[in-house]
Amino acid sequence: MDADIVCVGFGPATAGFLATLAKQLVTADGTPAIESAVMPGMPPQVLCYERADDIGLGVSGVVTKARALKASFPEIKTAGIPMAAPVGEEKVLYLLDPHGASRRSAALRCADALIRTAKFALPVENHALNLPWTPTFLRKHDGMILSMGQFMQWVGAQVQSTGTVQIWPGTPVSQALVEGKKVFGVRLLDQGVDKKGNPSDGFTPGMDIHAALTVVGDGPIGAIGQQLDEQFGLPDGKHTRDWAVGMKFVVDLPEDTKLKPGTVLHTFGYPEPEIFGFLYVHPDRVASLGIFVPSWFDSPTRTTFRYLQHWMLHPYLWRHLKDGKLRSWGAKTLGESGQHGEPHLTGDGYARIGEGSGTTNVLTGSGVDEAWATGTQLAEAVIELLKAKKPFTKQNLDETYGKRRRASWVEAEGRVAEKSRDGFQKGVATGMIGMALAGLTNGKLSLGSAPVQPWKRIPTVEDYYARRLSREEIAKVREECKAKNLSLHGALMDKVGWPAIPFDGRLLVSHQDALLMGGKVQAPHGYADHVIFRHPELCEKCGARICIEACSGQAIYPSETGVPAFDREKCVHCGACLWNCSQANPENPEHMNIAFRAGTGGLHSAEN
Ligand SMILES: Cc1cc2nc3c(=O)[nH]c(=O)nc-3n(C[C@H](O)[C@H](O)[C@H](O)COP(=O)(O)OP(=O)(O)OC[C@H]3O[C@@H](n4cnc5c(N)ncnc54)[C@H](O)[C@@H]3O)c2cc1C
Ligand code: SF4
Ligand code: SF4
């Protein structure tokens, strides 16, 4: 099939692109403002393929300054988008450890002791130090709290009502079509195949869509972005090595909640010093809350689900959450490389936008507005080229899209943020000081060194727990878990003093129950597995099976063979397995022994 423009993924980046483009393709009387090259007499044919089953099934916080969103939709604050609220009170909290179970450095333990000793003179409440001010770079004053799902549904309706753009959910793109250095469209995923991708009943090969321009906005773990990075390489000095998995609950707050709509809480320090948390309050007593577990948290048993429960149970937060109820949940990888990981933004026939192109600002904790802004920049560039009847060559895209992007606030702020997190390579205290330095000096000063590949950082279970558990104790835990076919993290956390989770069937529920309660896991029949263990022999010898421990849906689990098993029916599509592997891929040590390919399904809720 032929189109003029084909887009991969419908996240905020592509939404920004389509929202800007769609308005300019036809005139006020409905006649084409620009003519299609593949359908003469018609406006350009623009197709967008989204792998999730609906256009509003993304996962994100979201608190945003909404600068780019407001530029596209000046009426956005009063547009009646469900779950939207203006930002109100903002707080940054350092959470102390009420149980003494987290792994804290000596420096941090000293700081904690000082805070506890001076608590009568400091704003300390319920084991939390409320920072006296929110650093300017973190503030979202005059911004908005949104639900990603609700916002994307609203934008989707705006875009599709123009009649000039088609968005196809439930349609994963399997690969970009490449000839030499040129991209000339995309191929959709094969259907009617077995788990390994071999043709079976009702085999339908993925359709090829040829287009003069392919817009790649497939996010931080997208298969097409990965393919282009593999085929074209990254620019010198660039690398994508920093990630985090964000797990989020949407919660009905108790009826007598004191939290006002618009409240924004950011936390650090607990349940482990490396874990950041957020809580945003929507209207009608609903809150979005969650944690980020980063790739520089060097634990081989880093589970997000159980840590999220301990975080909710922290006394500062639990007094607000007790008697609350889970509405939905989800998890997704956040690409934390920022400009460290910026790929080639353009090439002949393609352009990259959004988080997969390095837009996320790790200093300000902002990704939606940045992704959206790059989408709008590309749309303006495309209109300019279409009107001038110029082809989508690398040079033309650089002179239009590249130029706009380089001149924008996304670029300027991304540069300030570029090295702000490098300090975390050396520990949490250095990381926090590095962030503050970069934030307060506009990126002129920073600490730390360039990140290394995540697999290089993962210690053995024995080394990680060395100071707290003997090798014999760990061996016993391993044996017990093996007999029950369980991952290790639960038993090891119990052993080092983490209290049991007091399940209440409402908010504190088992991982399996959350999969049933908080949305719907979709795994349409007839598609191949999207998680692949590249070299099973490496898995057989692997000591730290972090892929199992970190899996957000318990979809990767121990098997008899020594190679983990994968169950697509439980996969929430967070993409965390892509970077949670302790072995390098021998063919390319920048990557690990696990592949995350294009796939269907996932855990979906339109509230996330
Ligand atoms: C838990 C969490 C909390 C966050 N909180 C905030 C916050 O408070 N504020 C903020 O500004 N940012 C926040 N972010 C970051 C923000 O969500 C991202 O920066 C933003 O969504 C990036 O937009 P994008 O369009 O580039 O990519 P994405 O949102 O990742 O969208 C990419 C889309 O492409 C689709 N796709 C991928 N591969 C394919 C394929 N092969 N075929 C078809 N479709 C495909 C995906 O399904 C997805 O819909 C948060 C992120 C997470 C995970
Ligand atoms: S995928 Fe990676 S972490 Fe998991 S068992 Fe295989 S080598 Fe180990
Ligand atoms: S298998 Fe699925 S749920 Fe598990 S880490 Fe990978 S993408 Fe996430």
C-alpha cells in the first residue's frame, strides 16, 4: 500500500505531530491545501500505526508545565479533559526509612541520624523531611496534572475529527523498510503465526506500507527505533544506557482525603535511596502515584511491584492512602539517557521524534511536553517541505526539522540536563549533589562520569547481600524458591527485614491480583512472542536472573531448563526486560541477552 506519510506509534510525540499537521492539510472549505503524491486530487495520505489496542492506553505520570501542549491547544486548561487539574501545591519529600530495611550508605545513614536528631527544628513529619522549597528546575507551576490515557483519547478525537489522518490502534509495526541509507516505509507484524513466528492457521504476512516519509515516534523501547540505531549506528559519543521502569497505580482516595486536586508530591530516599516516587491528585478524589526503579540501582533483585507497595506504606503517604482503592495500574520504561542517547534525528525518508530521540529531560522529570514539542517541530518542517515540493531527504529534513529542534527550548533545556544524572553512576549522594549542581548552574557544572551499560553494573546476589546475609543463607533461599518455582526477591526482602505486606484486597494486593484488578492484559492470538532470550546458553549459566526478578508482570519466570520462560498473557509491555539482563549480547555488547521486539497486547487501562 502507498501513503504519503506513515507514523510509528501514537504517543505524545506523534500526537503533537499529527495535531499540528492535520490542521494544515485542508483549507477551510475542505479542499486540499496540499496535494497527495500517491492520491492526486486528495490531501496527503497520513497513516499512524499504534501497537496498543486503543489510542489511550499509554502509561505516564503526568504532571507537566504543558508549554508545548498549550501552544497547540490554547484552550487546553478549560477543555474538560477528564482527570485534568491545574497544578497546585508542590512538595519534594525526603523519605526516611521507618523499618531500617533499605540499603543505605554510611553517608546517608549519618544524614538520616542528623535529620532525626534535629527533627524538632526541621519540617519533619511522619518520617519525611519536607524540603523547604521546590527547586525551580523541578517546579511545574502553572502546569497541569493529566491522565495520559484520557489526554491521548481527547487528542485522538481532535486529530481524527479533521478527517485528514487515520490512526490504527492494535497494529504493531514490525520493521522499517530500508534500502541502503533510505527508509521507504514500514512493514506491519505478521499474523497467524506461532510463538516463534512460524506461519500457522490463518497466516497473513504483515503488509508493507510505502511512504515518502516515515515518522518514528515509538518511544524509549520501540522496536523500530532500535532497528534504526542498529542499522545506522548512533552518532559518535552517544549511547542509550540509562533507563528506569516506572510503575503506576491510579487510586480512589478515601472519602475524607485531605489531598486537594492539583497536589504534586515528589519523593526520594525510600524504599531504597535510588527509588524516586510521585503522587499527583486529579479531581474527584483520584490520584496517580508510583515509583521509578532506575538501571543504576545496582540490585540483581530489583522488583518494582513490591517496592511500590512499601513506598505506599510509608507513614507519610499511607495516612493519605489507607482505605483507598486501586482503579488501574501499569508500568513502562522511561528512557533516561536524554541527550546522551540522541540518535540520528533524520535520514533519507525518515525522522525521529519524542523520547526515542532523546527528548526526555531527566533533570526536570519531564517527557510529555518535550516529546510533543518535537512532534510539532517536525510537522511544521513537513508542511514547509510539502509546500515547497521538496523531497524528504536527510538534508532537507535537517534544514527544516533539525534546525527548528536545535533552536528550541527542548534542545536548550536538554543540554542543561545532559550530564545532570551522571553522578548517580557513583552513588545516590553524589547523584543528588550532581543534580542540584547542574540545576543551579544551568548545566555548567556536574558530577560523575558517562554511564556504563546496565549489564556491567549488576552484581551477583551474593555480593549485593554480602553484608546482610551469609552465602549459606542465600543458598537456602535459592533452594526454597527453586522448589516452589518462585523468583528470589520476595524471600530475600523478607530475610533482610522488609515487613510483610498487609494485603487488604483494595490497594495492597498480590502481584497476580493486580494483574486481574488493575486493567486487562491483552495477548491477541496468532502473534509471535515479543520477548526473546537471544542466547539460551547464556541464560543457563546466568547467576543473576534479573530478568525474572524485575519483570513487571511476572511474565518472565523460572523454568526447569534454566532458561527463563515467557508468558505473553501476563506481559504488561513495560519493556523493562530490554535492559534488565546481566549478560551482554555477544554480537553487540551495548545490548543485552534479551530482545524486546514489536508485539501486540499489554496491560491496558485508559486511566493510566
Ligand atoms: C510511570 C511514568 C511516569 C511518568 N511521569 C511523567 C510526568 O509526570 N511528566 C512527564 O512529562 N513525563 C512523564 N513520563 C514520561 C513520559 O510519559 C514520556 O516521556 C512520553 O510519554 C514520551 O512520549 P513519546 O510519544 O515519545 O513515547 P511513548 O509515550 O512511549 O509513545 C510511543 C508509542 O509508540 C507505540 N509503539 C511502540 N512501538 C510500536 C510499534 N512497533 N508499532 C506501533 N506502535 C508502537 C507505543 O505503544 C506508544 O503508544 C512518565 C513516564 C512513566 C513511564
Ligand atoms: S535473559 Fe539475561 S538475566 Fe535473564 S537469565 Fe538470560 S542472561 Fe540471565
Ligand atoms: S516480559 Fe513484559 S512485563 Fe515483563 S519486563 Fe518484559 S515487557 Fe515488562
